[in-house]
Amino acid sequence: MGGESTAYQSRKSAKTSNMIFLCDNHGQMLSMGNPRSGNHHDLYEIEDVLGEIIEILSEAEISHKGLFLNADSGFDSENLRQKLEMEEIVGNIKTNPRNGKKTDNAHYFDEKLYESRFKIEQANAWLDGFKALLIRFETLDITWKSLHFLAFH
């Protein structure tokens, strides 16, 4: 695998790419950020990624204001929380104990709402069923991203 936005990830012992996806409560994929090199974690350039996701929603005339965004503890970041607040999105993000913070109710978190987060895991697993998406054969980001849009439909 090679091409745009790929880099070696030691955990997978291969060159990889990452994309962040947004789905609704039914598991229907709605939007995604641009591919990022696989040597970066999910929070890498997260403010830009969220902007890309919101831009796609806006182009599709889907309002993002007032939405609840469920995210696991890997997305526990003050920068992301501030960007969500600025965009009028309610972040329901589980606190990451590795960040050294106590769960002191400093941030909104609804455990019952968080239970529906498995929908994004199911949607990601569904996408993994498409070999052309799971193993990146496409070298251009735009082609790989376009294949994801086709899969969304």
C-alpha cells in the first residue's frame, strides 16, 4: 500500500491511513473527515477533521447544530470539546482516565446515551466488509474517499 496520506504504523506493521466517520443513531454513515496518515492517533488535527465532517453535512443540507456526538475516551480532548461547543454540538465523550482527570462531572456525560455509541462500531465493522476500503488499493485520497461515499449509499 502506498500513495497519499499513508505512513507506517508500528502497531499494524504496515503503512496505513485513518479516517474519522460520523453516523446517525441507526448506523447510517453521514460524513467523514479526509484521510490522515496512519502514524497519527485519532485526535490528530481533530479540529480540522470536525470542520471537514461539518462541511459535508452542510453541503448535504443536514444541520449539525444541537446534535449529540457520542465518542469513546480516545476522543477525550479539551480542543475537541471546545470545537464541538463552538459548533453547537453536544459532546458526549467518555473521560479518559489516562488523561489524569477525575470523573468530576466537569463535562456533560450521559451514560444511557453513550450506550448507543455501539452504532458507530457496527457501522465501522460494516465498512470493513468492503475489501476495497479495508485494504487501501487506491493511491489517491479523493478516489479512496469517493469509494467510501459509494459504500454509504
